[in-house]
Amino acid sequence: MQWCSAPPQTLLWRVWEGQAVVRNARTGSIHLLSPCATKVFTALVTSTSAVLLSDLARQCIEEVGEETSNIAALTEVLTEFERLGLAEPQQP
């Protein structure tokens, strides 16, 4: 499954010391993202193709737990982004 950020014009975000604060204008919510989630979010918003999915997944594993696979850890972050309105699955 492919993912994209919510429309960039609806997101106001800043990164400080590896963590991001994101305001979603559609929901009015403000979120503090962990370092892993910040990297995933930044890759989604900036469409950074140089960032490898496996590298992001490896970094997320530290926050989710070693018993979780890399892809499962990344999927957990993306699923939470969907719940928060920060990302959505792309339609094929």
C-alpha cells in the first residue's frame, strides 16, 4: 500500500531537535511527533524518494519494540497518522 500526507496546505509543522509539532488545519489538532514519526512524516510531506522505506522502518523499530517486524512498525506509525488525519492511503 502506498501512502501520502494530508494535503500539505492543511499542515503547519516545525521540527526541533528531531521531533516535530504538526497542526492539522482540517481538524484543528496539534500533535507532537516522536523522532521516528517525524522522519516518516517528513518523508511523506516532502516526497523524499531518497529516503528508503527499510531505513525508516529500522528507525521506527526502536520505538515500537524489537518483537515487531520493521514493516509492522512502519505500518503502525502510518496507521496512527491516518487516525490523526496526517496521512492517507493513496488510491491505486
